[in-house]
Amino acid sequence: MTIPAPELSAPPAIEHEPEARAPAGRNSTSAQLGQRLLRLLAPLQVQRLTLHGAEGELLWMNRGRWGESDQRCLRDAEQGLALQDREPYLERGLEDGKRALYFCARSPLGERISLAFAIVEGPQPGVDAESIRARVLAAMHRYGLSMTARIKVAPHPELAPAGALALAPSPEPAVNPGSARAPLTPLRLRRYSRLRTAGATRRYEIAGEPTSMSADLDRARRLMHWLQRRGSRGSRTPATFTLPLSAESVLAPDFVLQLAPIIQGAALAEGVLGLRIPSSLAALDGVATEHFIAECGTHGCFVALDDFNLTGPGFALLRSSAVRCLKLDPALTANIMTEKFSRATVVAIVKAARVLGLYCVAKDLKSAASARWLGSAGVDYAFS
């Protein structure tokens, strides 16, 4: 993919550039990392290097001014990285023949901590670009670890991140809280990525499909235990965690009664815990599904409707204020660029969601073009 080249307001050579600087009031760690990356990337003939925080904000730049074309390049890269969150590196061609390189560092939970954006001429003869990339990612990772320690975000042994960088340290073996020796399969988190405005989010979902009511209750206990240990992070916008549930749990008359004391013991703020249920259950037993959703609302949990479409009876479930999230049916988004009916259906769902105050999530996107279209149509997040 070729994207417009950002304008550089300084001569291309960097050998005689003044000392690179960090914006006033920023942590000196950004400047230290920037200087380190400049040295590592020198064989690739660096023209511009900038560092960005979790929300894309500019932390440091080696020269020139940050403009609209730079912002477009960054937004395009953030969308690309969101679609391939297991890969911490992205490379794009620019119209003037240069290359744009993006390096991403994440926290142990998978949240993006920083992003390096470099514009390079290309490697000099005999330069091993792969080894340079590996060293840059290692430096970004070390920076990420220092930032993680500073903001006190650390994984509990029971909750291992899904899709974390290959460079991230492996979590400790999971251990059952009731036994110092009995290992558990770690709960794994998947993070939602923004589509309408690129960047990291604090919305997570427990990875893995539900299997039974007993397994759902077990995962709920372990998640609540971890959230209690994790404590508050002091953010005005707390992270949210969605737990997928099996059809057995949703339709069982006593499931919420068993789940309620588990939730209450964790003393969570309202809206922190979400429960994902299949929207198709409205056709199987609409009364029981509506009752379940209402009960979730009384206990401060929101509901995410999975595989949502307009072809079934699931639309009636939107009457409940406990429903907050619509996860679009992948059948709608798989051919979104070629199927007009699918596009029309997505637009209709998004408009209904806006009226009701809900957010929409697209699953398993296969291309950046699909992500861009869905974002422009108003879909809020991507999830894979």
C-alpha cells in the first residue's frame, strides 16, 4: 500500500541536526528512547522519527513539525496494527519512494503503551534490516516495561494476555488460589481496537468459547479474583471485561442466582463486567433470554449480543437498557466490500445503536479496507 508522504520541514540529512528533544513536561524516558532508536535506525537513513503514547499523542520528535499528513500516516498505521495485534511491526510505502516504519510496544495485558513512527530512505548496501528491526523492537519493549512499572499495570498469574508481543515476558504459571500447586489453564484476554478513531482501548474480552454452565461459573470466579487483586487503576474510565457465556447458562433459571454472590464479592463498579450471550437465543427461548438480560441489569452487568443481525428475533432484546454492545454477525462483515445488502444492514444496525446509546463491534476482519469502511459507517470497535 502506498500512502502520501508527510512533509519534512528540515533538510534530509540528520548528521548535523541539533539535539533531538522531547516536548516540555514530558518524561525524559521518551527522549532517551528516541535517541536510542535514532542510533539503531541510522543504517536505514532516517529522515524523521517520532514517538507516540497510547492514544497516539506526540511524545517526542527528532526534528521538523507534526502536520496533518503525518497524522494521516499515523492513523492508517494504527488501524493496520489493530487488525494484526500479534505483530508489533508495520511497514508502508510512501509516494516519494521512502518507507514508513511503525514499531509498537504493549503492556503485559496487551494495551499499547507507545508507538515509534520512522520515515527512512532505505537500507544501505550490506545492512541487515531484519536485525535492526529486532533491536528496535527490543528497545521499544524495554521502554514499555519501564512505563508498565511506572503506571503499575502487571499481570496476575491467573490472567495471561492473549495476542501479546513475542518479546513480552511469559506470565508465571497459573495457580489455583485455593491450592499453591494445582495449575489452571490461564484466562486469556483479547482487546478491542478502535475503528472510528484509531488507538488503544481499555475494553477486554475473555478469550475462548464457553462450554458449559459450570465452566462459565469457574471462569467468572477466577476473573473476579483477579479483578480484586488488580484493584483500581485510578482512571476516570475504568477498563471493562466481557465474559462469554454458554446457552446453558443463559437459559438456566438459577445461573444468575449462582453468579450474583461471585460478582458482589468483587465489589466492582457498575459497567465493569459484561456478559456476552448469543443473540440467536431470542429465537430459542425469548422469554428466558429477556429475563436473563433484565437480571444482569439488576446486578450492574451489561450484556453484549453476539452475532447480531437483523434477520432474526434478536432485535427485540434491544429494549433492555442492560444491553450495551452489539457484536456484528461475521456473515455481514465477511463480504462488506462487495455485498450491498450487507452494507445496508450494517448501516441500519449502527443507526439503531446510536439512537439506543449502544456501541458496535466487528469481528474477525480480514482486510484494512473493510476496517476503514466499517469505521466510516460508524462501527466503533474491531475484535478478533
